[in-house]
Amino acid sequence: MAAHAPPGREENDRKKRGKSSGKVADFRYKRPERSDKKERAKAKSSPASTAKRQSGKSSRGKNPPNTSPKWSNSRQAYAALDLGTNNCRLLIARPSGEHFTVIDAFSRVVKLGEGLAANGRLSDAAMERTLGALKVCAEKLRRRRVHLARSVATEACRRAENGPEFIARVREETGIALDIISAEEEARLAVLGCHILLDEGAGPAVIFDIGGGSTELVLIEPGGPVPRILDWMSVPFGVVSLTDSVRAPDGTADGRAARYAEMRRMVSDSFAPFARRIAPIGKQSERIRLLGTSGTVTTLASLHLELPHYDRKAVDGLIVPSEAMRAISEKLATMSRGERQLLPCIGDDRADLVVAGCAILESILDIWPAPKLGVADRGIREGILRGLIAADAMGEQHKADLQRSRVEA
């Protein structure tokens, strides 16, 4: 298992308690930082590493100088771990042409942010659940002999008073080095992971990620293989944090309607600065586009398709009428928990949280009224993998260039 030191540690150690937003001009891949010195020394002294160095010495200079392939690590395994407020997700993949092929995956609802809105701390029960999931991830990383990995934690660990302590405990008990990323980095990775699913066209687009503890909205400039972020915003309302912030309904239809209206008001107020900034762009454009990555949009898309059970192949990349998604949201908001629980693709885990997701989605449709909504069952993990693979390939190419220079000299 390989891990590298958290980039931008000073920025990541800040507690992000309020809204974040800003203009971003740079959207380039960033090369991951290397592991700490102790890990490098340990790896260097291992028997496998010693044998590899000796083998390398005996064959050095025998290969033609210009035969190094672009993807020299095409059989290496790379991993991305995303620890969110509600879920712990892992992807392990190998490069395949310009893309990658997933060879292992893991996902578990851990509810790390449960009670965080009220107490400002991660609870003991939530941390134990999460550690159990991370130990499974650590075993997968070892078994798959992962070449390079990046593990990130988002809003729950950003906001929690004891977030850094939990990160240290995870490192000690599992060996996984979690990087508490900023809201800006979270938005960047989400866009990198799913932008290829945008509806075709030249109009401006908003990509959003409804998480457990926060929601990121990103305005991108169309064109080019990797989009440029023009503006973005992150608000501390996700499906978990918003659910915890509004009093539970009294069991009546009127009570459910009042609670949903309060959720809509809170989210709309939070989005207001971003809405004002992007409004002129939306009005000036003949066609605008919208893409969402989250459990909310994939669940609603499943209901739209009337799937008996969740099918990623049917949902990932689907383009649906925005009004259809709004109608489903409004219907779910009026139903009781028991009624939602019986619906396919919702079940017990999402019966409570999906209402908050609907409120957030409708507020997004208010400020960016694209006629169609793209659905992505991909995001931060895929963004991490693309960044790791591309950066590693660039590093390998640089080494090959240096070696050629020495041979030619």
C-alpha cells in the first residue's frame, strides 16, 4: 500500500465551518507528493525492493533509449479512498488506454457525521463504525499491492473539533493516511471525475456534488479535454447535515410540507451569493447544462426509470428532464418515512436522508434552470484516480527522458 503526505497541510488543518466560494483559474493535474521519509526508508530496505534494485543494475542500459511506453505502469494498481460524512468508498483500478479499469471496490454507510451538527464532534460510535470500514479498505489495498494511493476525508472531518485526532488514530490503526481536503479541492476532484458525462453542447455548465455534510457547485467553461473552473461554491449543507439541522416532522402531511419548505429556504439562502454571480451567465446563454454526482441524483434517476433495484449501468451517464426530477422530489417530500422506505432503490438507509437531498436539488434547479439534468455515479474517487495515474505517468516519462539524456551523453 502506498500513501503520500497530505498536500497543503496548512490549508487542510483549518476548520471549514462556513460557506466557501471563489474564482478558480487553474485546473491542471497536480503531482502527488511523496511518502514521508520513514515509509520511503522502510520500502527501500525491504527484500523485494533490494532484489528489484539488484535486478535493475544488471539490466541497466540494455534497452533502446526510446522504447519507454507512455503508460509504463499500465499494470500497476492505483487506489482512491473517499471518506465522507455518510459513506466510506474505495476504488482500486489499473490504467487502460486513456481511462482505467476498476479491479476492486468497496462502499459502506458509516454515518461518520452523525450528531456532528449538534455536538461539533465525531461520536465514539461513528468513529468505531468508520474504523471498521477503513480496516476493510486497508486489507484490500495490501491484497491488491497498490502502487500509489490517495485517501481523502471531507466535510465531517473538516468541521469536527476532533477531526485531526481521528485522522491520527486512523493512521495508527490502519496505516491509511487520510488527507482532510479543502472544499475547493473537493469540488475540483468531483469535476475531474465526472465532467465527461456532461450533455453534449457548447453552453456553460454547472456541476454539483450533494454530499453528506456539504454541497459543492462548480461553474465550468466548456471546451478542452479538462474543463476550467470559472466559479465555485461550497455550503455546509448535505443530506446528513441538513437533515440534522431541521426539526423532524410531526407525522402529518402539513408538518412534512413545512419541514421541506424550511429545508428549501435554508439551502436557497446559502446558495444566494453563487446564484447572483452566475445569473448573468445563464441569461446570456442560449443553452445551459447541468450535471449532478451524488446518491440523491442517482436514487431519483432510478425512480424515474422505475428500476426494481439499483443498476449503475442504467443510471451513470443518463440524461433526464429536470422537471421530472423536480416532480419526483416534490412527491418524496410529501410521503411518510415508511412510504419512502418501501420504494425501490431507497430502503432504510436513504428513507430519511433523501428528503434533504431533494430540497438541495430543487434549490439548484432554481438557480440554474437547465432543461436537462445529467446523472453521474462517479466523482471524487474517479477524479483522484485520474490525477494519480496522469501524474505518475508524467513522472515516469520524466525519468525516461533523463535516462535517455544520460545514454546519449
